[in-house]
Amino acid sequence: MSKLYLVDIEGTIVKDKSFVPIEGATDWIKSFGSSPHQFALVSNNTTHRPEDLLSELKSLGFEIQKENLITCMSTTLNWIKKKGIKSCFVIGSAQLKEYLNESGIKTPSDDRVEAVLVGLDSSLDYQKLKVAVNALVKNDASLLALHSNRLYKDEKGELSPSVGAVVKALEYSCQKRAKVFGKPNLEIFREALKRFKAKSEDCIMISDDPLSDLVGAKRLGMKSVFVTSGKYKDENILKSLNKRFQPDWIYKSVKEIRI
Ligand SMILES: [Mg+2]
């Protein structure tokens, strides 16, 4: 029976933001070529356009094609297009703006927009928050978030506030709920199921984050694998997790998973 493996990137096949491949991960991905199973890398990356992320991973030796990569950026763009939204105020990277512009979505720097889109923005300032608040309250723009993670480690390994911190601030100020696309929200998993015409019960999600990624997968009835190669070095973190969200299998790294 053919399975669909959904595989997280940072902490699972590469070492966090430094993007050094985890030992054995490139060969493990390669082994899908001679197996009846399919795979998709599922990422909450908000700073690389999907095509740039794809070339970066290829340059590291990962044998992947366009269809093997699903990011919250592509999931969000698909939704924006489906809803006919033409303009967004972006709190996020230059690459995110560029990605939207390429699809004809305008990204002005004032509040006259249909949506406010939040990704990771390392140059966030008070002025941007002010424009966003005005767009949300005065112009009743929709609040969209690429994901709502709390923390991440940056390229230097320093702990930093993630997208969710900014989303919560805007939700609080404007009394609006954001529509969130990345893991653990179901939107990005649904995109994977749709793309591969797969059923949840035939999917296995593999990630270093049992609290976020694996909980989302479990909610949809997928199997889950926790790898201790990233964020968490042991199983202690699982103590805080409800029984129904416990992973089905635990491995040190992907290379131990036989496909
Ligand atoms: Mg991860």
C-alpha cells in the first residue's frame, strides 16, 4: 500500500536555520526513488519563495522536485487567489512581497488593502504595526498569518519571537481572529492531501516538533513520527502532550526510518 510521507524540513532533514543537512537525510530522501511511497516536504518557512527553497535544498544534495515541496507561502497564496484578494499589506520578508507580486497581488505600504498578511519580519517596527492596525480596523481588512509559531532560533542560534507573537498583538489590538495557514493548522495538510490525492489515513507526518506539527497531523487522523534530531533532544517533551496526540513512533533521526 502506497503511503504519503509528510516531512518537516528544519530540525528534521536540516539543522534548523543553518540548513546543514542532518546526517543521512539526503540518502534517506533519495531512497524514495526506489520505493512505492511518495513524500512531500512540508514547511512553515516564510522567508524563502518556494522555488528558492527548492533550489537551496537541491544544492544541499536533496533529490526533490517542485511537487515535493509544500510551504505555508504557497498554501496562503492559493487561498488569496481563490478568494480574489488583490492587495495585501505585508509584515514580512522582501521575498514574500516578491512572491505575491509575481502573482499579481499588490503589496502597497499604506492601509488601503483587502488583507494584512503576517510572516517573519526581522525589520518589524512600530510604523508597520500602525499601518496594519489601520488597515484592519479602518478598512476592515482580513488578518492572514503564514503561521502562528511562538518562538524560533535564528541563524545565530539565538531565541527570537516568531510570527505568532505579532499575530497575537494584532488580534488583540483589532479584536479580530487571524486565518492561519501553516502547521499545525489544517490548511497546509489539506493542500498536501489534495496535491497527492491521498487520504489522511495513508499519511505519516515526520517532525522534530511534536507540539505543533504532529498535533496538526493527528487531528486529521494521520500517523506521526517524532524525531529527536532538532528542537528536542529527548522524549521528555511528550509528557506535556495529551494521549491522543502522542506520536506513533520515535526515532533519533530520519535515517532510522525504513520506508
Ligand atoms: Mg522543525
